[in-house]
Amino acid sequence: MPEEKEKKKNEKEKAPEAPKEMPKSDSSEIEEGKTFAAIGYLGLLFLIPLLAARDNKFAQFHAKQGMMLCIVGIIAFVVIAILSVVLWFIPCIGWLIEIILWLALFVGWLVLAIMGLVKAFQGEYWKMPVLGGWAEQLNF
């Protein structure tokens, strides 16, 4: 019996942490923040909800994710631009890889931005894959 308790105790200690819960907001706060939350996914316009809706948790949640999407998109753009210079000197295959990289960046950004817009207008908290976790770590 003591061995079983010890095993259960060890399993509990090794169990991964539960994901951070979504912030709680009342329906009036969500309704007031929908437009600001959606604006947060439109590139550099994420600054509008970050500055204008500081007291609205819903708008801040989506604005932070929009900010992460924008920052990561800019970084990816610069990296692909640098790779494009190198790939330009590799005929056919290099050009094909370059086109695929640009297309993947554009489609990936567009899909995440549209999903964020839709979820914001629906009044839902939606955590983006990877970027949502990074956005949660922002405290300002």
C-alpha cells in the first residue's frame, strides 16, 4: 500500500502543468471590446486596442496575439528576403523554393489573421497555436 501511494505521488509530481485558463470577462466587456479585438489582427493596427482599450481584457487578449502575429510575420519576412537573395542564384529549384516560402508566409499569416478576426467578432477567446502562448507571457 505505501508503495502505491508513493507511485501516485510521483506521477502527480511528473504530470505536466495545466494550460493557463483564458481570462474571464463578462458579456458587456466582450461586446464593448469586439471591434478593438478585431482591429488587433490588422498588422500594425494592434497598437490601437493596446493603447485605446487598456481596461478591456478581451481587446487586450486579442491585441497581444495580433502583436505577436505582426512581429513574427515581420521577422519571417526579413528571413525569407535574405534567403531569397541566396536562392536567386540557384536556377529553377531555388526559385521554386523561394516561391513556396513566400506563399507559405502569406497564407499562414492570412489564415491566422482571419481566424483571429472571426473569433474576435464572435466574442470568443481563441489562443493561436504557439503565438498565443507567447502573447500570454506579455505583461503590460
